[in-house]
Amino acid sequence: MAREALRNVIISCKIKHKYKENRMKKHFFLSLLCASAATLSAGNLLEIPAAAETPVIDGVMAPAEWDDAAVFTGLQLTNDRGLANEQTRFYMKWDKDFIYIAAVCSDSNVKGISSKIPYDDCLEFFFMAPGELDVVHWLVYATGGNTLDFIDSEYGSGYRGNPGRIKNAAKINRKDWTIECRIPAESFFKEFFDPKYSYKFNVHRSFSHNGTMRPDGRRAEFSSFSHVRGQLLKPHDFAELRLNPQTVTPVRLERLDQGGMSVTAAQNSMVLLTFEDGKSVKVPGHDGKFSYKFPENCSEVTLRVLRDNGEVLLSNRYRFFPVDTETPKKIAAEQKKIQGLGVDVVNSMERIFHTRPYAKQGGSIELAAARNERENFQLVLFTGKDAVKDITVRASEFRNAEGKVLPASIWELYREGYAIADPVGYPVVNGTGDYPDPLYPLAPISLEPMSVRAVWAGFRVPMDAAPGDYAGTVTISANGKTVKTVKVALKVWDFAIPKKQSLRTAFCLWEREIYNLYFSRQGRSAEDFQKTVHRYGMMLVEHRLTPLVFKTDRLLPKEVIRKIGPVYDDKLPDGSYRYHPNAYDDMVRDYLAAGASSFYVGPEIQHTDYAKLDEKDWKAQWKAIYDHYKANGMLKYAYAYPFDEPGNKNRAIVSRRMELLKEAAPELKLLLTGACSLFPSTRFSSVDIWVPQEHWVHYRNKREAQEAGKEVWWYPCSGPWYPYPNYHLDIEPGAWRILAWATYKYKFDGILYWAAAFFNNKNPFRNNSYSCNGDGVLMYALPDGSPMPSIRLKVIADSMEDYEYLLLLRDAAEKAAENPAKQSAVRKAREMLQLKEMIRYIDDYALKAEEYNKFRMEAGKLIEELNHR
């Protein structure tokens, strides 16, 4: 539609001003610029010509073999991180039977090319047929070979075509590798393989897919033609692919980098550039050749190549990231002037790095909280020219004008420590190295000159606190003398966060590393281990998360778990089973009493063991578990989670086992996770709680499952990558906080997380599971193995309290809906609850603490107004 509108504008201009050629040219160009918004709405686009010559697929790009192909380069890293360092030039053309693709892939160390790692050193082609049918995903490798990764009908009709067979060949050269491919029309649904249809497509180069740094020091890169947010390509990231039935002079984008671009096209073509400030430039050309030098520090440009009738031949947006080296120098110069100790007060979502200079000073903060709610902030301590020793921090009681007091004992003060981030494939806040996260018990601090450290300050408002405005202080001293007294203003709302968690969560501990690091090597007892595990579980509950304890008990020594954890395999002579909870039931009761929403029961079965247990024994084990919890009254909180991400290949046996489990335990809810695009899936049976991975949700199936009375949760783990919400160490804190909000907005019933204490057993502060820093670690351990919280855990707890605000606001609006005096407040509450400003899309959301605080302040006022009689 946008292209048609643009074409009509131009044709109209030609008719009206044909007799005044010079004026026409001026008006024509202005029309193009004015229509740039329309062109933008058309999205990224590439037209490829009909082939004049059929290429030989041998990996050797012979002279003139690809001269008739469209060309593009300037591949962009995922998540708006700029252009790839290892660039790729693509060539594309087509005929009635095939699309032909070739590529020249720069590689500064071809000796490092791998043939052993899936998805590594490869190109990926994504094609979606007209009418949004299946997405076909091919992979072709630098070392030869190819893979049909999937035919994904998540977004379309579920049509299943035969993708045919791709032919490809590659050649590794001195400084690059070349590849030639022939993709059959069947991959594009041959009945639609026609110029009158438009496809969606993207091409993607994977360089070190496992996300880690190569042995030669080069970082992982994922790059693509069309802008991609997040780890994986989705149709909303795809560009339009248009097939030209004619053999024409193709568009050839030979160069695009931060310095400028060079493109060739037909002589009557036009090239338009639109920069980040909205200004557009028509690039002068000569004999179909167009070049342009971008302005210094250019951060964004949209390139469009058009025919003289306004039809777009190539359109794409590119982002660059000039490195600011001057600002840190200026801050460091200011820091050097500081005498003694500098102090600042910042919110809980700001990252304070000891590797960055700091010179800002502040002395107060304003907070608002409900009863039974935690509030947090940070104190930044820094030195300039002087060393400062024996720094202490002390917090006072809160007191209001009526003399009401919140005791100083509600405060929790921690020294911020550091966890280590390794190179990864997603955008990070501060590169590699130390990231603030572990929260150590506070002790006196000493700083060398030009040092930066932070103290985490938080408290929980008592459930019986009187509403109103309170004042307190935090005093920072050094060498026994007061350096600064920070004023803390606190507004306590006239409502409370409920003790019972409203949002269903399941955060697995993964106790094996706790045992291996702090108990097995020291010869400590199983009973001591159980008490320590319980403290980890309670720490999660205290932060409004429900723990999964001993979910991975199969990874612990049998003699340990038989003493302290649930034992399921005690078979009696008559063929029945006896279930032994040992300490497990008492642990679960403590969690439920403290506010947890549910608990897990039953054994977890590895993929390799699905068929090992006899069906009769399987039912008998579950009957013993079921009977136990039905008898003790805890069944209503329980769910079973015996299979994790079983995959479609195991659907038959998993469905059978779930059916048998349901027969043995008819009132026990069954949970199933899945990391595929058809989840919730109609291919699995007897599921009560569906848990798809966050970026692989089939929303139609989700809606139908919930309408049928099922629960649908979701979960992050190693994926999806930022900017999708996740809990990784080195990403924006907004990504940790928004997931609970997105759970409300998109109507999910819960959040599952695979591990909260999956330490690296060589260095528990360097955790890079599945090439994602901090994945599976939300708590750390003191030298004796006792748990200590993290900054991420605190921010996640804030998000769970935010969720309670949303429910309180929703319920207050519903109760006041019939009150004529409250209609304005009801309308405002309902408008706020759409979360339009907080979440624009699942990967586009509020990142700043100010945005969250503003929403919460407005929500708090509305809740009080709506609840007031």
C-alpha cells in the first residue's frame, strides 16, 4: 500500500507539471521526501531480477557469473549493535525453478572455521511464502553441507509443503569463504512462485554461534540483512522479497559502512538517504553509480533505491554506534578533583561499575511503598585524589509527623560485589569483566584513590505500618567522622502487598553445585546440606518467588537424597510403592506459609530414560505420591513436572506417560515445558500447565488452552537474548524487571526459571551457562555455602511487587466500576492497565527506573482513590 501511494504521488506530479520540466523535477524530489514516511511503513525490501545466466553451483564465483544478480552488504548485528566486523556480500537472482544465492564472507582467520559446531560458520536463509504460510529455514555451511532446520507454521495457516532439496557448495579462500546455493521453488511453495506475489525473507550469518570468544580473540557475531531484535529471526524482522520477471540492471549495494555507501543501479534510478534527524538527501549519480559519505558520528541511515516511477528496489535501515571516548575522560578529570570521600544516591536499576569514573554527588532520595513491600536504592562511594579508610554506613528509623515509627531494624544494607562476564553474542551494558551483582553482608570499606564502590540499601515496610509520609536518614562515615547524611523520604501507601504471591512462579534451585562446592569436598553432613538448601529456598520466597527444591535430585548422590529429600522408588513386594518425603514436606510447608504459590512433586525423567520404567511401576509410583499429598491436604498446591522440553520426537511416549500419570493421580496438575514454536501443542496430551519458552509461544494455541481451563506460563533461560526480557547478568535491568509486567499484559499465568543457583564449580562468580552470563544464577554463596542475594534477585522481586500493583489497580477499578463518582479514576486505571507506555512490544519496553517509578506513583494514588469510600 505504501509503495502504491508513493507511486501515485509521483505519477500525479508528472501529469500536472509535464510542461515545466525543471519545476517538475523539483516537485518530484520534494514529493519523494514528503512520502518518506509512507516508504518507511513499507519496511525493508529487496527486489531481485530474473537470471540472465544460470550459475554453476561449485562454490567458485566465476567472472561474470553473478553480474546479473542483485547485491547487498552491510549486514547488521542483532539487537541494534551496529554493523558486523566480519562483513558479507550477498548476490541473489531467480528463475522459474530456483532462487540462486551466493555470498562472499570475509573472515580474518579462515583457519578458525569450524565444521563441528552446529550453526557455526554458516549462512541461514529464512523464507515465508505469500499469505504468511510456513517459514522455511535453511542453513548452509562454510565447510559444505546444509540443513533444513525447520518448516515453521507458527505464524501461518499450518500449510505443509515439500521444501525440496537445496544444492550448495563452498570454498574457503585466504581471507574469505565463498558459497553458492540453489534453493528450489518447492521451498517457496511452488504454486506461489510467481512475480505477482511478495515473499518475506531474511538472510543471517552466524559467526561463532555458541556465543563465546574464538581462540584468536574475535567475538561472536550474528548478522543479518534486515534488522533483528533478539536472538532469533521472527517474521516481524523479515524484509519483503520481490521477484522481478525481467532480466534488468540490478541494484548492487557494493559498500555500506559507517563512512558511507556505494551502489549501482539503472541510470534512471534514484537513491535517497534519510538520517536519524529526519533529514533526507537525494544522492547524485553518474551512469548509474551513486556514492555518498555519511556525516561524522552518523548513528542511523535509511537507504532507498527507487525507479523513476517511485517503485522501491531496495530499502533498509542501518544503525551505527560511534564510541564516546571524551565523556569518560571528562568525568575522570572531575573525579580527580574530589577530596576525601564522594557520595551519591541513585535508584536500584542503575549499574555502578568500579571500572567507570564517577564524579556526581547527591544527598537525598524520595521513595514510595505499600505495606509489606520492599524498596531499594544505592549509595555510590568514590574517591578522587585521596585514599579513604574505614567507611561505614548506618541507617536510622523512619518517623512521620504524628510520631509513628518504622524501626531501623527493617533496613538491609549490603556491599555490592562483582560477577564476571565473558564475551557473548548479545548486546551488553559494559563489555566483559566485572559486573555488580552479588550482595555481601556490609562491613567497613576502604578505598584507594580513584576508586568507585556501591552499597545496596533496602528495607521492607512492615505490614502494620500506618500510611503517611515518613523521613529517615542514612549516615556515611569515614575514619569515625560523618561524611554525609542522606535524607530518605518515604511515602507509605494505604494498601498492602499481599503475603501470598499472586503470580505463579517456579524457580528451580539446582542444588548439585551447592553440594559439590560446599559440602562434598568438606565432608559435611547431608542434614547440614538440607538446611542450607532450605535457606536458599526461603531466600527465593522472601523475594516473592516460589522455589523448586530437589527438582534435579537425580544429580545428587543417592545416599544424600535418601536421607533428606523425597524418595520415590521404594517398591514393596506387592508391586506398590511407598513414598518417603523425609524433610521435603516440612520445607514445602515453610515456603507455602511464607507466601509461595505452589510446589513440585515427583521424579524428573531424563530424555534417555523415558521408556526405562515399566508402565505399571510408573503408575504405582505416582499413585503413592498422589495418595500421600491428598491425605495430608497439600495436593491443591502441588503439580508434577516429570518431563522437561521433551521435543516433538518424544511426543508419543511422553503423551502416553502423562495419560498414565493422570490415571494414577487424577487431581494432580501436570506441567510441561517446550522450546518449540507450536507450544502449547496439540500433539501432547493430559497437560494442565503449558510452559512455552518466552520467544516460542504459539498465541492462538495459548488462547485456546486457557479458554479450555488450562494454565499457560512461560519461561526464559539461555534464550531469548536481550532485548527480549531475561535475567542475564550483563543486560539492562529493565529486561529483568519487565517480564512480570509482560506476563500481565499478555495474559500468562506464571513464570518458570530453570535454575537460581547453578554455579560454575571452578569459579562460582563466573557463570556462563549456554554462553549467557549469569544464566541460572540469581543467588551466590558465602564461603560456608550460605546464600546471599543478588542485585538481579532484588530487581526481580521489585517486578513481582509491580505485578501486585497491577492486580490491586485492576481490582480497585472493578469494584468502583458502578460508582458514578469514581468514573474518571476507573477510566484512567483501565487506560493505565493497558501498559501502552511500559510495553510497546515484547522486545520494546521501559528501561529506566524513572518510568517504573512514575507508573507506580500514579497507580498508588489511583488505588487509594478508588478504594476510598
